[in-house]
Amino acid sequence: MTRPLRIDLPFCLFHVMSRSNSGDTAFPDAQDRNKFLFYLVKYIRLFDFRILTWCLLPTHFHLLLESTHKVGLSELMRRILTAYTVYFNRRYERHGHLFQGRFKSYVVDKAEYLLAVSRYIHLNPQQSGEADHFENFAGSSLRYYIKGNEPDWLDTREILSWFDGNRSRYARFVREGLKEDARLSIEGQRFIGGRDFAKRMWKRMKSWEDAKSRASQANDLRRQDEIQRAEAILKRVSMYFETTPEKVRNSIYNRGNLGCARTLTVALIRDFLPWTYTQIGDFLNLGSINSVKYQLKRMQEDESLKKILRELQRKG
């Protein structure tokens, strides 16, 4: 059976969840939950996501995340789950995967289901039988919603704004979910929302993919043009020293004509192309950024090379 396409768009709300392998306990104690949250915070900051609610149960977890102008949900979760699994395996002297295959993610119709999903996540300890009462469960963001003093990385403002910032009203809203069917309606295996919402999101996804494709093609064309220009520079320098581009690229020495040719090629590429030190190093097989820096420093200190550089620049 084909796996459903992962929706990954900017400015989207995601309900993310994953279960441990074979019902293993993934969060035995507070130290483990805190370590997972440490990685969660580290990587949502790196990938520029917001976290609105979370719940870490012994065998699975739920997150309510929102992307900003960037995308990267899959890589975000890969980083979190890999880092936590390495920590967990080291602590408990175990091996292998901790969580099942792919994590699940659903795009949420924020206008209609933001509050419902937050309530579903906060009620999960009660519904799963993991706690006598969901409000007493330590592995959830609910206590911050009710009692305050939330960490700066937990964004409670938007959800609480629906209750005029009144935490007691939000707590009452969550409790009312015990009397109702709090299960979420899933559309097309990927959406928490109606069919119209799913159609809109598929259109957004198609437009986003088309835009990425056009940008990628443009980047590829620009990259090819830059490589051709770099090749022309290398060829011109090689001809000046009566050698070949291959010898300049593959030389392991920084002395003699080959060393001079390499230094001048680095300086000219830096002058004529918008390449980083890494790109210059990769093109000339220099191996590291420090090697590029060394060549540029040598250029600055050698007057004879500066004279040749000016000559080549005039010809370039």
C-alpha cells in the first residue's frame, strides 16, 4: 500500500504523533521527558517552528506544531527522534529504533479545529488510561495553560486568546471534552478538517511544488553558469603557468607553479563569483575552508602573485 504523501507547507498547523516500537516505554520518567523536550525546543528553534501543545505519554506522544515561512517538518522530526533515541539507547543500554517507522502528521484546519485538537491532546492521558486525571499528568503542556508560568518556547497566547486569556475558561473547555466525543475527524488520511479544506491544501501543495521546481531549475541553471565561469578562470590560470586544470586541481603541493596557479585561481574565483569558501574548496579539491583561507592569505602577502593577479584580472 502506498504511503500517503507528507504535506509540508509554510504557515501550516500540524498534529504530529508517533508510537514506540512494540509498545516499549519511550518516556519512563521525568528525566526522559525533559530530555525529549530539550531536543524539541532545540530543533523547533533551528527550523523556526512554533509549538502550541504537547503531551508525552509512556508509549507515544502528541505535538501541535506550526510552521512559519520555512518548511521542514520531516527533517525537524527526524532530528528530534534521532537525537532522543541515541540518548535513550545510551541511558538504558539498548539498541535499535525506539519509535515506529514514520511519524504521523495531520494538517489542521486552524480556523475550525485549533481548539478541538488542543483539547484532544490535553485529554489524551485520560482517554488513554495513563493518568487518574488529565490535569494532574506531568507530561503535558496543560498545566501551563491552567496555572501559567509557561516557558518562553511554548506559545499559549493564541489558544488562550479564544478565551480572552482566561485560563479557567480554557480548563473548563477541556473538561467539557470528557462529556463529548473528543475524537478527531480525519479527511483523506492527512487532514483534520472538511473536504473543502483538504482541496484547498492540495492546491496549495501543488502550487508550492511548482514554485519549488521553478526555483530549483533556476538555481541549477545559475549553478551551471557559475561552474562554467569557474572552469574558464581555472583554464586561463593554467595556461598562464603552462600546465593543465587537472594538475592544478589534483596537486598536493602549495609550492612552485602549481601552488601559484591554485592560489591565483582561488583569488580570481572569489573576485568574480558569489561562492562561499566551501564552494571554492570543493571546486579545487582543497578539502577544507582553512585551505581556502590559507590561499587568500598567501595572495595578500605575495607581491609577485599580486602582480600576476592584476594582469589576469585585466584579461578576464
